[in-house]
Amino acid sequence: MTATDRLLRTGPTATEAVVSEYRDRARPLAEQLAGKGFRDQWEALAGLGVLRLDPPEPDRAGDAPGPVTRSLAMVEGIGLAGVDPGVVYALASQVFGMQYPLRAVLPEEVWRSLAHLQEGRVLLCHALTERRGGSDPLSMDTRARRDGDGYVLDGAKTFITAAPVADLALVFARTEENRSPFALSAFLFPVDTPGVTRADAFAKTALPGVPMGELAFEGVRLTADHRIGAEGSGLAILSSTTTWERALLLGYALGPMRITLQRITTWASERDHFGRRMGASHQVAARVSDMALALHRSRSLLYAMAARLDAGTPTRRLSAEAALTKISVSEDYVRLTGHATALSGVRAFIADSELPADLHSPMAALTYAGPNDLLRVGVAREFGLPVEN
């Protein structure tokens, strides 16, 4: 165990054991899957069980982690194994942003029919954002109009993680014309439904290992059983999915953050610089300590959120806390990467060096699951300030 591991393994023994187990199980796969396509990587990693949601166990003995904490530990371990961060991001997005909140709202028989999601054979995407209405869901143009016992869906969604390769889509659409909290509804249906068109994947600089794209809907006919919950409950479902996502999505970053810290610490300890080891510099030591602080704080916040969710805390009581967690961890991810880049010098920008830095992916974390600036506005509103978007 490295010094970094000893200092940062601050969780319960059983939780840390899950992190180590999945790191060790994923390492051979990380090597085998290098250069493979996204679906190949997805299915191989799903085979480890990371997509399976344990049933609630309120009477767990000892310090055994709850199901949400266990999921977070699995995601961290897989990231720590060196698996492509984009694929780990996609795993975290489906587990926390879709599977857990859907299990809470779907009837038991419907949830059981989606068991193939947990096996990795079927991939789900979350289709909310539109080109004209990103962070304001009540401005969306996608509409689902009543047609007999079902609906006809028209519109388009963009910037959707995994859309180019997904099998199922969770789509939010307007079922009323006003800006009422009951104007939206949620639908879950196959992407190969007639009338659905998917565009080619975007060429992107952040998390390139997971594809992102658009879905267009033209006269898509959906039966009523494709609707999740009651008509008009879409905003409530969206609130749940986004709270879950903001609370735990950044778990994908814990592995890359620790790998970066370990790499920099080892390099600074061994490199000669101005007649002494680079790590002997107070300035270098301070940056390394700040990197450790960022990672320690991020781990503590994420696992605290997992514990709250394991305890059954309703998501409506966690919206501000989830937003604060997402803001803090994403900004610490950027901060840690910035310190690593400063210490690495030009090596950070040479792809085949021992210290390459990916600056785009940490920066993207500031925007994914909601731009931090808008999340700050929402938090301030929770404190009673009369602030508007």
C-alpha cells in the first residue's frame, strides 16, 4: 500500500475493502480493454457487477457498506484501476443518475423487467437537454401530445451522454403548454422506436472515451405504459435524478484524482532539481499537500452523501447538499489537476510523457450535471435569498 493510500483510506474497513477489491478486479480489464470500443468496455466492466443495485438492507451488521456506498466504492475502485475515465463516468451516470432514482419510482414488476440494465446488456441514456433550453427544463420544446390512449412525441434532445450507442432513453417532454411544475412528463422507451433518429457522436475533447450525441423525435408513438409515473410528474422525477446525479456522479473522478496524486508524489520524490530532490522544496510540498486536501475533501463529501442516501434520506431534502457536493468536488478536481500541471511543467502537455495531464475532463465536471454557477444560485435560494436564475 502506498503512502497516499494509507493517508486517504479514511472510510470504514469494509468500504475500503470494496474499493481495493474492484481496483484489483478491474486492473486486468483496464489493460485488455485499452483501445477497445465503448460498448466492449461497458459490457466487460458491467460483468464485474458494478451496475447491480443491492437490495436495501436496513439491518446490516457491523460496518458493511449500504448499497449506495458499495456502488460508490465500486466506481472508485474501477477508476483507480486506470479504466478510461469516460467509461467510468458513464457507469456512474447510469448507476446514480438513472438506475437508483428509477428503482424508487417504478412499480416493482416494471423494475424487475429492466434487470438487463444491471447486467450491462442494455444501456440507458438520460435525455433532457435541448439546444434552446439547457438548464431550464420548463423552457423545453419537446412535446408529448395525447393521442387516444397514448402519446405522440416530437422534438429533439442534445448533448446526451451515450446517446449514439444507447438502447433505452429516459426522455422528458412537455405535456402541458404552461410553466407549471406539472407541465412535464417522463417517458422510458427503446431508442430504436420508429420515428427516433440518432445523430453521429460529437467529436469532444472532454471524456472522449464515452460518446455523446443527439436524439430527434418525429411522430414517435408511445403507449401510456412508456410513461413513468403520472402525467405531469416529470419535474419531480427530474428533481430526483438530478439530485442523485449531483450527489454521486463525481465518484468517477476519485480514481483519476488519486492516480494523479500518486504519480506526482512519486516523481517529486525521485527527481533531482537544483541539486536536491524536487520534493524537498516547500513550494512543491505545499502543492502536493493541497492536492491531498482536495482528494480527501472530495472523498469525504461523496461518501457522506452515499451514507445519507443509504439511510433513506428523501432526495427532496438533499438537493442543496447534493449541489454543494457537486460544486466542491468538481472544483477540487480542477484544482488538483492544476497543481499537477504546474508541477509537471511541459511534461503535462506531452501525450507520451510520464506525467500527461487531461485538463479538459476536469473542467467539464464544472458543467456536467448542471453548471456550478447556476447550482450556486439554487443553493442561495434554499437559504431564503430572493435570487432568480
